[in-house]
Amino acid sequence: MGLGILDTIGLMGTVVVAAPVALLGLDMLVGGNRLVGGGFLAIAALMIALQKYVTKPTDVAADAAQDMASTVVETPDDEEN
């Protein structure tokens, strides 16, 4: 199943924060400092992975809101003929 709206917005926010870190890492990597550049790239990847796979206390409220929205709004798959 794909990401919901709230999950997508959260992922976009994380990417906005992780992108400058990744660009700094790429700049350091191209500049010849492989250890620091690789470290920054790993940190950026870890930021995105943690947002995706770790459940935070705020995710509980977001999951409840998403469940509420899915019960109120019917998708075409939920409709019966």
C-alpha cells in the first residue's frame, strides 16, 4: 500500500531537511574529503530511513487522523455496486 497524505507530507519535510546535508556530503566527496563526505551522505540517508521506519509519538495521532479520514471518505475501491 502506498503512503497516505500525512505520511507523504512528513516525508517531504524530512527530504527538505536532509537534502542540504546530502548536498554538503556530495560537495565534500567531490572535493576529495571522502570520509567526511561519505559521513554526511550516510547521515542524510539515515534521516530519511528513520523518518520512514521509526514510529514516533506524533505518528500515533497522525495514524488516528488518517484512520478517521479513511472512514469518512470512501474511495472507489470501497464502494459497492
